[in-house]
Amino acid sequence: MAERLLKFVTVPRALPGKRSADVRLSDFDEIYGDYDATSGPVQASRCSQCGVPFCQSACPLGNAIPDWLKLAAEGRLEEAYELSASTSTLPEICGRICPQDRLCEGSCVIEQSGWETVSIGAVERYITDTAFDQGWVKPLRPLTERAQSVGIVGAGPAGLSAAERLREEGYLVTVYDRHDRAGGLLIYGIPGFKLEKDLVARRTARLAEGGVVFRLNFELGRDASLKDLRARHDAVLLATGVYAARDLGLPRDSGQNSIAALDYLIASNRAGLGDGPVPAPLTAKDKAVVVVGGGDTAMDCVRTAVRQGAKRVTCLYRRDRANMPGSARETAHAEEEGVVFEWLAAPKALLGDGEALRKIRIGRMRLGPRDTGGRQTPVEIPGADFELEADMVIAALGFEPEDAPRLYQAPELKLTRHRTIEVGRLDFQTSIPGVFAAGDIVRGASLVVWAIKDGLDAAKSIHGYLRDQAHAKTQPPYFIEA
């Protein structure tokens, strides 16, 4: 057990043990092990307890990172868990899938001063996993029960976080989701080697045991309109995420086409959950696979393909490695697992015979002038095209919002110019009174931690709205005497 902090000068950074690439490619299990009762507190003791905690300000949730690191270093793990859970509904999940190198760990003071950063994500995971093992995670029990109800559309991180906070306040909460399991992206979009599914299941089970009702295989617009839900509930939260895939838009010889990243990942995750084998068009086995994109979804795809037994896996990204939008850690894992990266390369055409894809034509790029966001713009190098064998091309270019007003039969629902749902900057309320929205459907495709943040903030606003509604109903009418 650590006896004091500021041990970064004597204790090197150490992550939990990682399985070797040749071993982990044989399954979809998580690649990291766990800290033990000694190494977890010791790694927490490396925190410098700086006066201005940039790690905390870099965390979308504002987690009290130095405080629970201190408690963990002192062996006070139950207190560390309670503090961590006070700001995050899914800390053990964020500890696994957050890009800490771009957020808290990347802002760590000792990292900036030349020492290796504190392993914040691994300690966060260790604290909550220990809490579950020790029975410190208590059942969800509201202090009071309220008659008002909230309908939440979407059982992903934003919806689950809002459901937990609203149920804690005593509201009747029903969560609707289009899939047959609750969890959304956490279940179907993220591979098991990053997040094993029983971790999500224990969270949704806790909500169900605490009184949250899940209505699965329910699609808003098909099974009910938004107006129908508004009639059933005192408030509605839209937390549906964004699912419309961006297409490569490439010319092709005839019937060849790319596969959307989410379709590919859902098929793989369903197989891992026991829903049957991956359909032949969506498996990478014995195929030359090319994934287009540079974000975390692209890394999920390439790492899934090598586990499915692909003949070769190549990732195309139109900028260089330094400009990759995804986690550098995930890119390194992919390289360890045999993925080949073609930097400064962009697809130009799909080539084949009949319906069969055979090759992809690629243009070589260079980085040109900076755009309005400060990033250098990729510029094609004339005459530098090349071709790669490709039996499967996966488009991992991000996601766009679906047409919410049309799908939900709610033409009065206002959208932004990006086609996300327009909400009040502070209250998350849409153009329809009593209807709120949070997560990717508001901010566009983003990180799980931001969805959690939005879900918590929206829950707070819904609580205020319903409290005002209840107060208004109990007030006697005012009379003005003549």
C-alpha cells in the first residue's frame, strides 16, 4: 500500500499486464488484465496532487481525479469509488474506452513536465471493478417515489446515465431502444477486446432492479410517434445517437460497394453475444480487408478484422499519423496485431468484376494549407495513384444524424444546420415543450464520456422542469378582488 503521494519520481508508470498480440488475436477478450491490491494504489500514488488539476478540467465529466487517486493511494478504495461514482455513472467503462491520452492523461502535469503520466484510466477501472467485487455498488433505491414519468428513447450511454439520475430522484423511468439488448453503442458498436459485454449488462441489470423499465425492439416512428410518447410521459428525452453512415462515394466498376463500419461491428458483436455466426458478406475471414478512416471506429474495425482471420488488413488515412483523430494507444495496439497503415492515402475507386470486389485504387496525398480549424488540408499528388488487393472495404468515416422530424413524425422538431436536434444551450429542451435531447443526436458523433455528460445534464434539466410542473399544479389560483 502506498504511504504517500508524489511517487512519480521513484515509481515508473505501469499499466496492468497486457496479453501479447499472438495470444489476444485468438479471441475477443479484453487485452489488459487488472491491477492487484498492491499495484493499483502504488500507481495512484504517482499523482503529484498539483494545485491546478488539469486532468480534471480536461475530463468532460469534471471527475475529481486527484482526490480519488489520493484515496486509492491510501487504500481507501470504497471512498474512492463513492467519489468517482458521484460524477460518473459508468466509471469502469470510461476507464476502459475513453481516449485518456487525448483527455485527462494527456493533460497530466507530470506528463507535461517530462515524467510519464499517471495511469488515470487504469486506476479508474480498478477502483470500480473492486467496488463491484466487494459489494460496494449499492442497489438503486430512490429516497422518494414520484408519480411523474419520463420516457427515454435510446439505451446508450446518454440514455442510461439520464435514466439512473432520474430514477434516483424517484421518477418512473421507461427506456425505449431499437435493439434487443440495452446498451446501445456499448453493446453493439464497441468490440469486446475493448469492453466486455458483461460489464454493460451488470449496469443495465442494476437499473432494471432499481425500477427502470426497458422496452426493447422498440423503434420511435415505427412503434409509436413522438406525440404518442409525449402523451404517455410527463417528459421525454431523445438520446438516440447518430446511425447514418457516411458513404465513401466512390466510382465502381459495377456492383461493388463498401460496408458501413457500424453494420460490420454490430454483426461481429452479435456473434460474440451468441446470436449466430457472422453473415458471410460481413466477415473478414480469409479476405484482404481495407478500412478507410482514422478514428477510433476505424481502429475497432481493423482490430476486429484481424481477429476474424483476415488475410491482410490495411488502414487508409488521408493525413499523417500525427493528425490521426483517434487514440494513439489504439493505433499502437492495431500495429502490434499486424495491421498495415497507409498514411497520406485516400480511396479513389472500387475495382472488380461483376459483383465481386477485387481492388481499390488509392491516391497519394500530401498535407497542404491549414483549414479554418487549423488542420492541414490533404492535397492529392498527381500521378501517384496505386492499387491494393481488396475483397472487403469498410467505410469508417463517421456517422450522421437520421432525419428525426420525419422518422419521429414530428415536423415541429427543429434541427441545426448540421441536422442534429436543436436544444436550449442550458436546458437541453427541444423546440417541443417537455421534449429534451442529449448525446450524439445533439452534438454529433462524439465520445462516450461526452454522451454521459450530456445525459446527466439533461436529467438535471428534466428534474427541474418536472418539479416546476408539479409545483404549478399544486398552487391555488390567484384571484384579484374588484
